[in-house]
Amino acid sequence: MSVFAAAPSPKVRAAATAALADARPDVYWTDRPERPTPRPQLTGAGHRGDLLVVGGGFTGLWAAIQAKEDDPARDVVVLEAGRLGTGASGRNGGFADPSLTHGLAQGVSCWPDEIDTLERLAEENFAGLRRTLAAYHVDADLHVPGELTFAMDAHQLAGLRETYELYRSHGLAAQWLDADAARARVRSTHYLGALYDPGVGLLDPARLVWGLARAAESLGVRVHEDTRVTGFAADGPGVRVRTEWGSIHAGRVVIATNAYQGVLRRFSAWVLPVYDHVLMTEPLTGEQLDAVGWSGREGLADGGNQFHYYRRTLDDRVLFGGYDANYHFPGRIDPDLEQSSSHELLAQHFFALFPQLEGLRFTHRWGGVIDTTSRFTPVFGTALRGRLAYAVGYTGLGVASTRFGARVALDLLDGRDTEATRLQLVRRKPVPFPPEPVRSVAVRATRSALAREDRTGRRGLWLRALDRVGVGFDS
């Protein structure tokens, strides 16, 4: 049984409580003096633009940059409801996995005939991301140390070994580590083996948002914060976009709001807002680093359905998040939900995994919404007779793939027939989630079944039934 399934010892509980005592209820990435001053609101009526992008996170900013690179004369406007980086783009762990399919196994399961194309497009997209950051001098601390996924019990070990064989059968770089080799990379006695994927990058997500915004503005994009969009209507050949402060007429619109669904009602059928929680430690001392190893700075995860992700920052803090995926009836999104008992659970798991770090303190604790779909990959489409396009639903793996999603949305908007727009990933929608109150019941049942599989290694009737209809639940 995994260490996380056992009740924490009194020593672990005490270490977790002490470590959280002074943690700020704020996002580490944006709680820094280099955060840019807010851009102005867009107020009043009479504004116009060729392309309006709704949402100033990764997808929206990538759409704005690529639209200007396609046509420098195009007048592009970005409207962000809050501050840049307030949403998922500034709250995530900074794992830049190139995958477009939520991992190879999910891609093979959903699109076996397209998987080689999808893997190639993922590689091209990640290379394009790196070129863009270099071209616009965006310093987001991007480095590519790879990712280690650890088995914490016998059935995770078997599952990870299958994943390793799948990587090898598709010609992808991967390394298998037995228990001794895994513990030599990172010192925890609970590791039974690991899969190493060398292609995964790590970065500072807030600095990426801020850098992309500056890059967009250098191309002439107008960026406005604190300007919430409240509705759309066809208006002549374009779209009249209502905001809380006025309106703007746009020739075309890209929706890049992810979990925030109010701007287009149809999203609620496909996108489930799920809360994830994160902790950040103070910088580790040299002695603490020696105790834990981890000299390769790889991103880390464990192999359960309820999984943790953790990483070192370049100043030697440790980010530790995941495990719980909390859905709140009826899809509620509220700042009051960002602090929860999930932080105490995460802290206990941290010290169960690394008892040698007892005494380390957490400086920040936060939560945020992930936009998950039933197949764990985005949903693409158009509305208003092709004048509006959207790409939402990245399920926690959007740091790199949002660039691809933005490209697809622009191509759909402009009516381009491309290799990407012909993909079944793009053309077919995921299975919709049921309406409330059935949705909440189904989510609870699925979470319970996933936890049971983590304990027993048995998939169970409920999960097998969901597998048959192509429905899943993840963060």
C-alpha cells in the first residue's frame, strides 16, 4: 500500500502543522515585487478591433502573438477579467510537458491512428515555444531536466513498466529505473521504481505570462486588465462584445477562458472546474539538499490516480501539489475555495515522503481551478457562424499545449484547412458531462473508485464502465 493511503503518524502530523504555521494564503509565483503594474481597463463604447481575445492567460496571449505574427497589420485586443496570471496560468506548478494528449497512453487510447502525428506536432510545438521565448527575450526560467514518475506500490510499479514499454514501442526516449536507481536520484525510501521522461521542462509560470504579455505588446497588441466580458452578439460581419465597463466591436473573437465558463454556455457540458492545491517551501539549505539528493532538478510525480507533482525551483524551493481534485456543486468557482484542508493533507504527505526534511517551512499555500474534460484534452470549436473560436479544457497540462491550442483556434477562425484542424482531437468533441445534480453524484462516485483503485490495484466496475464510453476524471 502506498505511504499516502496510510494514516499519518503523530510525528508527521506535528511536522506538517509546524511547517504550515506561517504559510501565506497566496500564490508564490505572483506574490513578488516584480509583478507588473496593472494594464488599464477598457471602458466606454465605440472601441473596435480586428481580433478580440477573451482571456489573458497562456492561450489568449499565445493567440494574440501568433495572430500578429500571421498578419502584423491585424488590430488585436486582449481583455482579461482580472490581473494577468490571476487564473490557472499563474497558479500551476510550471511543468511544461510537450504532450498534446495528456500523455502517450491517453493519446494511444483515444487516437491510435493519429498518435504519431500528434507526437510530432507536440515536438514541433514545444520547439516553437522555445524559439518564441528566445526571439522575444522572455525569461521564464525554462529548463528541461525531464520528469521522474515514481511507483509507490506494486500495482503502480506494473503500470509504470507498461508505460515505459509503450514509450519504447513508439520510439520515444525514456529510461526505466529500479528501486535502487530511483532512490539514488531522489532519496525517499518509498520509491519502488521510476519512469524517466527526458523531454519535460520546468519554468516560472507567472514570468511566462508577464513575458508573453510584453511580447504581445511589442507587436502592437492592446492588453486590458480588469475588463470582464459579459456577452456576445452578431453585429454585421463581426461581433459586438459587451463588457462590464462598455463594449467593443470585433471582426473575430477567440475565447481563451478555460475553466471560467460564463462567456459561452456550451462550455459547461464539456468543461468541469476542479480545484487543485499547492504548497511552496522556503529555500532548502545545503544540508537539506544533501539529505534529499535530487541533484538533477527533475520534475517529480507519483504514479497513482490521486497523484502529487513536485519540483525544485531555481532558488531551491520545493513546490508540492496535487492529489485532491475537488469539484464544488454546481461547478462553483469562488476565491473562498482556494484555501482548504487539502493543504494540511499535502503537508502530511510531504513529510511522510521526506521525513529528513522535518523543520522545513512552507511560505505559501494556494489553490486554483483546472479546466478538465472527460478525455483530459481540450475541446475546440466555433460559434456565431464562424466568427468566434475557442480552445478550452487543458486538464492541467496546458503550459506548453496552450500554444498549439491557440494556433488551432486561429486556424478555425480564419477557415484554414491545416494538418492540425483535420485531427480528430480537434474535430470531435469529448463526451459531455451529465447535468446537475447527476454530475456531482458521478464525480463523487468516480473519485471514490479512483481512490479504491489506488489502494487495491483493481480497476472496478464503475471505472471500467467509464473506460468503455470514453469518460474520465482527472486534474
